[in-house]
Amino acid sequence: MGGSVIPAGNGKGLAKTAGALAGIKVIDLTRVLGGPYCTMVLSDHGADVIKIEPPQGDEVRDWGPPFHEGDASYFIGVNRNKRSMGLDLGKAEGKAVLLRLLEGADVVIENFKPGSMEKWGLGYEDVLSKRFPGLIHCRVSGFGGDGPLGGLPGYDAILQAMTGLMSVNGDETTGPMRLGAAIVDMGTGLYAAIAILMALHERGRSGQGQYLDMTLYDCGLSLLHPQAANFFLNGRRPAGTGNPHPNLVPYDKYPTRTCDIFIASGNNGQFRKLCEIIGRPDLADNPRFANNGERNVNRVALTLALSEAFADKDGQELSLQLIRAGVPAGPVLPVDEAIAAPHTAHREMVTELDWYRGIGTPIKFSRTGGGTRQPPPKFAEHAREILTQHGYAGAEIDALQAAGVIQVQRRV
């Protein structure tokens, strides 16, 4: 049962062991992206993640097209390896079911509005920590429960705007721009996974659980590197520089005959090697480009010279030649080409099982490898299995379903 399942049959990027987190039980009350991304990371590596959805289901099941059998790609992309049931926590019987499921659980993670669990009589300090002293309660919220913005809801794009991330994306022609990936939501999911693992490690010494207060606001701010570090030293407001790096030159996107490439030269040795490979060793000898400081001052002239040198090159071939010589470089690929790249296949970063295809786990172990164990669940697919596992008899389950406490179909 649960996360330690090793899939039978063929596929790609499949789990081959019970996983590093086998035996860890996670009650997942989260929806949308940050929390579900966190719990998918845990489930990839063997945690038994029981996804408790509200009666209407996780709303991102509707965030398509594209869809597979009614579930949107947005849901499918972050919910593999989990078991699902629908539960109405607005009913006293629903809270009783949740408390039963929490018996033996290691982690509960939720992203309700701060104060909701307390209002329902399920707060950590007053209830959960006393009833389940070893339980780790992770709350993911927009801003936390107090402070000037405490209790307000959080959304990725809004937090990108409010934490300064948007202001350093784009350039002077575009103005601030949203990052295409939901970096705050997913970054918060990763930070939450790290926090949970830290708390589990500490519990091994103390025997005690604790409350983890994870916010999109904090995590968004934490991603401001090197812009915040620059500001703390020079006091100047960072601005969007587009593709160029604010500190390093050359560090930019350049056109070639076949495709755009990105160069990320970080030191003088790399710059000299770059100049030699493109047949312009004179650039490395030019005093205006002698070191990174000079290249920063004269970046416009250097960019023009490099662009002229790259114009007749094959971008794919040049990128490979450069990186093999120790100069960081790569072609700028669209998503479909990145997914189809030979190295993507070699690293098992596209995972497949039955109808499901997704991005594989980036966390690789020598002994306890994780991966795909089962496709993302249909709504309430495992309700009866989960309740039976927790001691409910068939008649009790039928009564809960008849009373609308557990849901087998999404409430419209």
C-alpha cells in the first residue's frame, strides 16, 4: 500500500526500490501547486502520501486543456504516486475521520488560510501536538498568520511581484515580467520538502514533532540572488537586465546561423578559451576586455564583437565544442526539444507508466532510488482502501458516504 509500491511492468523512470522515505506516512491536505509539488517529491522516494481533497476536489484538476479522462495536465504533473480520497472537513464526522487518519502519521501538510485548522478544532498547539506529539505539521501559506500581511491569500504571480522577483526579470524595454515557471510556488514546495526532512531528522533525536511555518513570501524573497546581495553591498536598486547577467560578462544569449546559444563565461580563463575557439584570440588580449570588471564596463562593444563572430556558426556544434573545452555554453532549446534530448533520456528525466508521462525525479540515489510508482489518482480513487486500512468496516464506510462525509464524486 501507499508510497512504497514498486510498479510492475515496463515504463521509464520507475521506482526500483521501496525508497529512502519508505515507512513515512504523509497526510496531504494541500491543493494547487506548492504543497502538492512538495508531497510528490516525498512520494517519489517512498513516502505514503494520502491526498485528502475537499468535496469539490483539487481545483487544478480543471486547469486545462489538455486533459486526460477529465483531469488537467496541471494536476497530473504534480500528483503522481499519491492515493486520493474526498473528505468534507466542514462536518464533525469529517474531522473525526481526519484524526483517525493522523494516527501513525509522520507529517500533515496543509495550505488552508491561516487559522482555518484552529477554527476547525485541529490546530497544532491546542490539539494536534497534544494528541500526536511526534507529528510534524507543515503549513504552506501566502504570508503567514500574523504581521502586516498575515492571513492574506498567496498566489505565485502576486508573490513574484511583491518580493521583487518580477522586477529583476525582463529588461528596460519590457519592464518587470513574470517568470514563465511558477518559481515561488515550486520553490516553496521544495523548501517545504527540505523543512519536513529536517524536522524528521531532528525528531529522530528528540522524539518530538513540530510546526513548520512555510510562506510564499519568505521563499520568494530567499530566491533573490544575486540581486539582494548586490543591493546589500552597493545600495542600488536592482533592475531587470534580460538575458545578460548583472555581474558577469559575457553571460548572455547570442544568435548563430542555426539557433540561439547561451554563453556563461565566469572567469578570464574561460573567456580566453572562448575567444580562441571562435577564432578571435585578439579579444582576450584587448585591454578593454582583460578582466570581468573591464568587460562589464565595455559589455556593449564586446557583445557586438561576439555576435559577429557567432553569426555564421552552427549553434549546436559550437555549444558542444565550447562546453567540452570548459566554457559554459548551451543551445537555447524549446521545451519539446529539451524533453526529446538524448541526455534527458539517459538521465531518465522523462518517466512513463501506462498512460502517464511526466518529468522524472531529479533526486538520484545509489541504493534507494525513487521514481514513478503509480499514475496520479482519480478523485477519491482510494477512499475505500484508505479507510479500510485505518480500521473502518464496510458498513461504516457506506454510512460516511451516504452522509456526504466522504465523497466518491466531485461536488459541483
